Amino acid sequence: MSPRQSWPGRPFPLGPDWDGRGTNFSLFSENAERVELCLFHPGGVEERVEMAGHTAHNWHVYLPGVGPGQRYAYRVHGPYDPHAGHRFNPAKLLIDPYAKAIDGGVRWDEANVLPYVPVDDGDVPDDADVEPDDEDSAAAMPRCVVVDESFDWQGDRPPRTPWSQTVIYETHVKGFTKQFPGLRPELQGTYAGLASDEVVGYLRDLGVTAVELLPVHHIADESFLHAHGLTNYWGYSTIGFFAPHAMYAATGRQGEQVREFKGMVKALHRAGIEVILDVVYNHTAEGNHLGPTLSFRGIDNSAYYRLEPNPRFYTDWTGTGNTVDIR
């Protein structure tokens, strides 16, 4: 593949930013030595582009001709030294923390994204993460997707119902709409289903003024759940804080889920119903020191997570294996 034309680009905004002619990509990593943007083409062909721009701690590049629908991820180079808090490993494909759309889940059967190869269920050597794992994880990883963020909100504004008049209905996008009476099968379990006339009418008849949605950020099922044929139904296992979970989309997973999500919000607002999101910002799906390298861990472990005095280990105030460092 011939070298692609690229410009250094700009450090902000973080994530992909399409301007109608090309896309600027920017990724924060304080301790990285090199960053490669990985573009994926039909047939799974991977094209790697050096992030030539480096401003403060942001790595960036602008690619003319790259636009909505382009699938991408990152490989980040630097020291692999868990005892110093660093877990850089370019063999691991990484999700962009600022991706607006993510296609697919972690395919645990395809390739190793963990720092060990499980022997038996629960039988994991505690020092398995001390040496880097050189197995490429691309076959197992989701792809981020560049999206067109434009949307005709038609003057939409939140209803801003006074608290004294607010009636909140907490619900799960998939669970609530999956078997909703009279809802077309293709809308069941989706954002579009929640925006349907049937569901909106039902909520209004109840007197609901706001829906509080259980996590809708893109999640990653834990490996131990997959081993037992289960999934993380509730969604408290976030890996993409800015991307609506693609599995709840009726229209597609190549960026269409973003437009569908916005359409849901607009439809609910039009009916006088506010939208509240149940968010989980205190931890990610990467678990403890033996967990998978999916995103933050490989981009800059010591910057994104709170670490113990021995930086090989994570401060676990959340009970999930890690705690995000929001300082």
C-alpha cells in the first residue's frame, strides 16, 4: 500500500473530527514514545499511519479524504514496565477513548487480549502480566468509526421540567423495548424503539416527565461472562464513554447508531420527556492487573488509572479491579 498523504493536524478536539474534506485524529498519551493510527479497509486490511503531530501530550494527524464510515483504532508504543506503571504494547489494538461510534464487541475466542492464556477457569498465574504478550489482538477487537456529527435538531431544547413536577421512569433500552406490545420486531431492543409512537405514548399516559436510561455507553462483556455463555446485560462495564452502545441500534453500527440515538432524544423531548443517563465514569472494563488491554491501559496506564504505591497494581475503590484517575 503506497504511503498515504497526511498533515500534522491539530491537537484539539480529541478523537476524530471530520470537516467535510478529511478527518483530524487526536489522542492523549503523556508517556507514549510513538502512536500509530490504524485504518481498516474492506477485507480487514490494516493501514498504519504515523501520528506525526505532537503537541504537549496530544498526538495528532490530519488525513485528507478520510470521512464518515472509516473504521480505525490505535497502536501505542512505549515502555512495558508494570512495576513503573507502564503497559505500552503495540501488539494490542486500542479503542479510541474519544470515539463517537464503536462497531462490535470484544471477540474473546478470536485472539488474546489478556496478558495470559487461561489454563482452567480461575487458574491464572498472578505474575502473568510481568512480561508483555506479543500476540496481536486485532482479530478480537472492535473498530472505532468516524461519524458525521451533523444533525437537524429542529430547534430541540430539553423540557427542563421543574423538580417539583418531575416523574422519573428508570429503564433499560433493550429490556424495556424488547417485548413491548405492538412494537415492530425490527424496533425491539433499540433506541428507535424507545422513540416510537407506541412507547412515547405509553410513557406520556403514565405521566412520566423523564426517562433515566441504564448505561448506554459502549460496553465490553467481561471474559469470565463469555466463558460461561453470558453477557453484561446491565451495561456497567464501559469502554467507550462517548459512543452509544451499538448493539442497541436498529439502523446500523457504522455510525448510524449516533444519529439514531440523537433521534431518540429529539422524539422524547418533543413529547415533553427529558432524558437522563446513568453514567459510570469511575472505572472501565479493563479490570485489574490481569485484565485485558482494550484502550486506556495501553494508551497511557499511569495517566488514566489510579495506581498503588507498587504501580503494577490498581487502586480498586470501585470493586471492579480499577479506578479511573480523574485528576
